[in-house]
Amino acid sequence: MINVLFFGRLGDFAKQVPATIEASTPAEIRELLATDFPDLARELNQPQVLVSVNKMIVGWDQPLFDGSEVAFLPPVTGG
């Protein structure tokens, strides 16, 4: 099982998402969520959203293994 986390405003769309999911890549997680959580999936498809696996920023095609932690990070602004 993969542990999933949603930060910032993505967490607002992910309130009902299970804390763990079975998937082989972050892109597959996004695809699986699209069925039950279309608003969240739409947010995750934004080009500025980053994905982290085990606290390292990676691409959406990064292979996942049992126990991996996947975090979805929204765009950050500040100054």
C-alpha cells in the first residue's frame, strides 16, 4: 500500500480520500482518484502541482513500492 498526502489547498479536495492506495506510479494514483474525486483529479492535473515520493520531488512516472509515501504539493507563492 502507498501512503498518500495532500498539502495546501489540495487537502481541501482530498478530505474523503483514503490514506493509503494501491498504485505503481503517482500518475496511476491521479488516474484512480479521477473516478471518485474528479475535482481533486482536475487540481492534480495542473502543471504547477509537484509530486514527492519519500520526501524527494520526482516525476509522475516514478515507480512506487509498498510503503512509499507520496505527497502532492500545490503551487506555492510568496515573496
